[in-house]
Amino acid sequence: MLLTIVGFLTCGTFSLFALKKSEASHQNTLLTTIARFIPCPSWTLELASLCTPGPYKIAHDASLVHKYVPGSASEPSLVAHLLTFSHHNHSSPYSPTLSISVKAKYQDGLTLCDLGCLHAEREDALPSTHKLSKLHEQVALGECGLAWCVMRTHDEDPEQGVIPARVLEQWFGEERLPDGWWGVGGGRPLREVGLRDAARRAAEVGLFKEQY
């Protein structure tokens, strides 16, 4: 996840600007006088910049619904494949090495294991000239893990849950928050999802990918 943060930082634009006199303190002290001549750093990130290709950017060629970068729009054929995949239970048998049971109780949606299988399938289909670097591999795993954390259903067992097909279509296909997601019982996580949670799920996606 730290590598992903680096990718976000490199997608933004760093600049320096001089502090305006009106922005400084009205009291004309030595410190405020000096501050007017010291450039202040600024960092700006635009959403369109996230799809900029590069070895240290977060955009990569194994996105679940985006064909090779650059490009900000989802690929209809990949979205259709993801939705078709979600209508079947692809989860593999329970593995004692993982912290989550991969047997889904739903036929309509994707488990964390399914996301790992989809990622493995997507990466295997890449031509040799588009193979992922270690940085982009970690970014891709983190995307799958984080998507499951924030879009899954909330069962009595916090280790269970799938991303329903309807949510997949709206989140990945239409690239918007699913209907009712923000409201109570609408799918929003019951607690905050931190870097440790996302990193843990990303690691599990990697294990599922290896077993695919």
C-alpha cells in the first residue's frame, strides 16, 4: 500500500508559489517578512492524471475493466466479462492458509477469491511487452482488496461478503457510487477501512492469484 501512495504522489503536480502579502500576518514581524520571500510547496492531483502511464504511476495494464493505458473510460468488453464472471460461483475450496473463507453464500457477485482469479486471468492475457512491474503488481492487488473492502455485502461474519453484480455494474462499469451505498444499510463499510485492512486483503488476493 505504501507503493500505491508513491504512485498517487507521482501522478500529482508539485509546484512552488510565493506567499502573498495579504495571506501573511497583518503584523509586520521579521518572520512574516522572511516568509514572503520563501516559496511554499503545493501539490495538485486531478482525476485524469491517475490514468497517466509511467513506471512509477498507479495506472497499469491489468486493470479489471480498463484496457491498456492511457485511457480513462472503462472497456465495455471487460465490464461485460466481469459481470458474466459474477453470475457464477468461482470460489475455490477453503484454504487454511488464508484468513477468509472463500466459499460464497451467493451465486450473484464476486468474492475476494473471485477478484484474485479475475486478476490472474487478466494478467495472464497480457502480451509480454505489457507485463506488470512489481510496483504495478502491488497496485493491482491493492485495487482488488480495497474494492472488496468498501463494496462487499456485510454479513454477520465480518470475514464474509461478496460484491453484488448490481454494485459491480455501477462501480466498475458506470464508475460511480452504487445506488444507496452511502445510506444506512446501503453497502458502506460499517467501520473505517485503513491501510492495514486494505494491505491484508491485497495480500490475500495475491495468494488466491497464485492458486488460480
